[in-house]
Amino acid sequence: MISRDSTPFQQIPPEHGITLCQVFEIPLRVEWREGRIVRTQWWLEKFSRSPQQQGILKGKTLPIDPFTQHLVELSLVNPQSIYPWLARQGSQFSLQMRELLLTIQPGSTLTYGQLAARMGSRGARGVAQSLSRNQIPWFVPCHRITGSRGNLGGYTVGDCSQQEGIAIKQRLLLQEKCYISEARY
């Protein structure tokens, strides 16, 4: 198991290109530029297959990049530790939001309004719009932001539909809570 002090320095991050990792068995494509993550995208073709379609893939392994997979696991125990591998892109507002998102521990959530208040902003809608432009989902954990009435809110990333996004968000939040519960025992 990865500890809070784990570092992925045993391996070298990709300088450029695309790697693949898995987050709770959901494939995630990761784009690297100059040794930093610039974009991630859920590989929905693999995630959204029916059980019959998944049977076709049984026995085949995905080419998982060890360094990227280590970062996924590290982000579950110490989200802020992956900051050096994230590209510094976006407006000052989005970079400030990223820093706050990385302080939300796995298994925890904030509402759009709470995040806006922490940023000194009065607008939950502005926060929601900025989150919808997050180019690095999972590593910048926008899925941990929910609606004020207990609803999940939105989660549309890349080419996914609103329905697919909500299904992914729901699964990530549930799996994070399970992971945290198991890690305590």
C-alpha cells in the first residue's frame, strides 16, 4: 500500500506523449508535455461496455504506465504531493481553485458554494463553469465538488455525456469512500 510519504522518484515521468492508468478500474488516458500532465480523459469505450462486450476484452491487459499509476495511487493518500507533475495552465482563478481542490481529501466533498466561499468568490456558478473546463480530471479532483442540496452536480469531461459523467463521478466518490474506510483498518 502507498503511504503519505511515498514518492514516485524511483521511476522517471514521461517527457511527452500519452500514458494509460486506471482509477478504480476506469481507464484514464494521460497526456504529458515537458514531464507534466497537461490533460486527462476517461477512456469511455472501455468503461461503458456492457458485460457482454467486456467479455470480449477478458484476458487482455491494458498497457498501464507504472509511473502514472503510482501517481493515481499517491493521489489517494496525499493529493497535494502530485502537484509537481501537473502543468501550470489556466487562469489565476483556475490555478487558485486547483490548489484548493488538492486540499480536499479523498472520500470528502465540498459544495460549489463552499468552494466559492473559500476562494473569496460569491458565485457558485462561476466555480462550476471553471470546473467544467478542468483539463486534468482525477488528478485535479473536481469530482469532489457537489451541489448544495446533496445532488452530485455536473461532471462532463472530455467527450463524455452528462449522463456518463455523472455515472463516473458517482463511482469515483463511492470508491474513494470505500478505499478510505478499508485503509483505516
